[in-house]
Amino acid sequence: MSVRLTPSSQDWDSAKKQSAKASDLTSIVFDIEKKRVEVKRGQIQKIAMGLSEIAYSIGQTNDQQKMADLLGEDIWEALKKVKKRQEDKRKKKRNS
């Protein structure tokens, strides 16, 4: 049985990519009015749960958790699109 103490560079690259994917799942950082803003996924889920509770109380849904999950995912995807647009604009400005 052998034990490898030093990881190869390929292992390090793989770990970096996995770390980047994990951070993508936990928060989004983008600029609003020249200030950096970090939005955490947990915050989005709390807001979505609050909105689903309101929807449940007025009879718009029967399944609060399902609605909260759908709302949270929609909001998260929208924020990712905003971040991507901002990054694309920065790239265009740099290349001009």
C-alpha cells in the first residue's frame, strides 16, 4: 500500500475548480452604484420563504416550501445574469 503525500498539479487544479463551483453556489458579488455587494444564497432563501408565507396566507399557494424553493431559484438565477452582464460590460470597456 502506498501513500501519496504531495498532490499533483492536476489535483490542485481540480480542487480549485470545485472550490469555485462551491463559492458560486453560496454567494454572488456584484457592483451596485460603485459599491460591491455580496448576496448570500441563504439570504435569498429566507426572503423567498417570507414571500411564500405571504402567498400561503392569501391563498395563492398550498405548498409553502415548494414555492419558496422556486422563488429562491428564480431570484438566484436572475442575480447570476445581472453579474454576468456587468462582467461582460467591463470586458467590453477594457477591450475598447
